[in-house]
Amino acid sequence: MLPVANPKTSISFELFPPKTEEGYQKLLATIEQLCALKPDFISCTYGAGGGSREKTLDIVEHIQTQWGIKAVAHLTCVLHTKDEILNILQEMKRRHIHQVLALRGDPPKEHPDWQPGPKNFKYSCELVSFIRQHFGSYFDIGVAGFPEGHLLAPNRDVDAQYLKSKIDAGADYVITQLFFNNQDYFDYRSRLKKLGVNKPVIPGILPITDYQALIKFCALCGASIPAQVHEIFKPIADNPEKMLEAGIHFAIQQCRQLLDKGAPGLHFYCLNKTHPVDVILKAVRE
Ligand SMILES: Cc1cc2nc3c(=O)[nH]c(=O)nc-3n(C[C@H](O)[C@H](O)[C@H](O)COP(=O)(O)OP(=O)(O)OC[C@H]3O[C@@H](n4cnc5c(N)ncnc54)[C@H](O)[C@@H]3O)c2cc1C
């Protein structure tokens, strides 16, 4: 199941575990502010091979127990053996965590040539099957979707087939990679529908606040930047106030159109900050 009360209006935020204790304390304050916005759930990323892995479960447990908000633990399988994954899932269960976003992840820069062997999972669909095999319906399982196709997928149709294999393996819902052209999301949903995928596909939204960072980030994750976005943001790249204002305006328009055309919710990549998601959400909820 999608971890929300009303799947038609699911609002969620994504956090990442900070690297320092100071950052962690700051995040706890941000979580309090984000929970005051009454999201349906908050998810926390899992560093593929990074040192902050154990923090994911701490953050998820904190959100659930301290604030009574559903929280989703991302779990990536690169660099982990199946036995290790089983231990992590058992630890989640011990902590009463019911929500997992099942991912493959990417080999981290310290291990760029890492390849899965017989003791590892190759694709996230295998991780989804494994979770269902060992835990039945205990977990609600989300998976990642790529409206423009994953960076390494041969094309968008094949990518949609891969997404279907995750759903067939037992996933309940999809959260998408960020995108800026809503048509990519609508086309993606049509492709999935043709394949018989009817699970909720929640669009991932990144509010644009920094033009240079946007270019770097999109190059890494494979999201394209439409000409319209360059036209709006490039001329004001050196003016933080104007960037913020334009970023809020762009995100509000994007979110409104998505919801108007039937998106089942919005998942904000809020980069561990409350602002400007708070302003965007207020406008979208009006
Ligand atoms: C919402 C969201 C949250 C994320 N959270 C994290 C996080 O917490 N930590 C992190 O490190 N990364 C995270 N990522 C990034 C993600 O791990 C990478 O994009 C990764 O490259 C793909 O992960 P996946 O789960 O989609 O992998 P897969 O579904 O396994 O896909 C990986 C590659 O294999 C191909 N493929 C998939 N299935 C098959 C198949 N059956 N046969 C052949 N090829 C196949 C795909 O086209 C793709 O190229 C997130 C991405 C999204 C969209």
C-alpha cells in the first residue's frame, strides 16, 4: 500500500542523513518543522556505500515515534550481500519500520567498478522479490521510477518494462526521479498504463533554488533541463533572491498542473530544508 491516508493527495518529503553530528541535530529541528506541515510521509535516503547508512534507520524511527508521521527507509543493495540486506530488514522490523523504498543504488566513487556477484542483488526487482519472500506483506514497498528513462536504460519503453518487473515482484507504489517537463511524467504514466501498471506513481519535485547546482545535479541523475528552465533561471543565476522567487513560482505551476491532471501526490526533494517547500505547499493546497 502507498503509505498515505488518502492516496489522491499524498504529500511527502525526502531527507538525507547528514554527515556530521551538528548536521544531524539541525536535521532534527527541520524534521519538526516539516512534520508541522502534515505530510503523509517522509522518506530518508540510504547512502550507497557511504558512512551514514545506519543514520537512515535512526531518522526514520525518530520521525515515526517522535512525530507520529509515517516514514520510509530507502534501502540500496549495491555493496551489500543478500545476508546483510536480510539483517537490515530484520533490524527495520525490530524498530517497527514498515515502509521501505527498495533500490539498487549506484556503486559509490570509492568502489566505481563494483559488480554484483551471486551473493548480491543485480537489480532492484530482485530486492523487492526478496523482501516479499522473507517478510510477506509486513512492508509497504516503494520503488524508483524514471519518467525520462533511467540514464543507463536503452530507451523509455524498455525502462517502463523494468519498472513493471518491480511492480510484478511486489512493489506497491513508485516515486519518480525529478523532472521539469510535466509531459514526460504524463507520457510515462501512459506507457506504464499500457503495460498494465496501475500502482500510484508519485512525481518527484525538486524546487529550483540554485542554477549551477541544478546543472551538476541533473548531469549526475540523468534528468534533462528543458530550454524553458534555462531561459528562466540562467539570467538570474547570480541573484539568490530572484532565483528563490522564480523557483517557487515554477514549482507551484508544475505541482498544480500535475495534481490537476491526476498525479496521486507530490514528493518533494527538500534537501533537508523546510523553505521553500513550505511556501510551495501552502500555495498548492489553497
Ligand atoms: C525516488 C528515488 C529515490 C532514490 N533514493 C536513493 C537512495 O536513497 N540512495 C541511493 O544511493 N540512490 C538513490 N536513488 C538513485 C538510484 O539508486 C539510482 O538511480 C540507481 O541507478 C537506480 O536504482 P533503481 O532502484 O531504479 O535500480 P534498478 O531498478 O535495479 O535499475 C538499475 C539499472 O538496471 C536497469 N534494469 C532494471 N531492471 C532491470 C532488469 N530486470 N533487467 C535488466 N536491466 C534492468 C535499469 O534500466 C537501470 O539502468 C534514488 C532514485 C530515486 C528516483
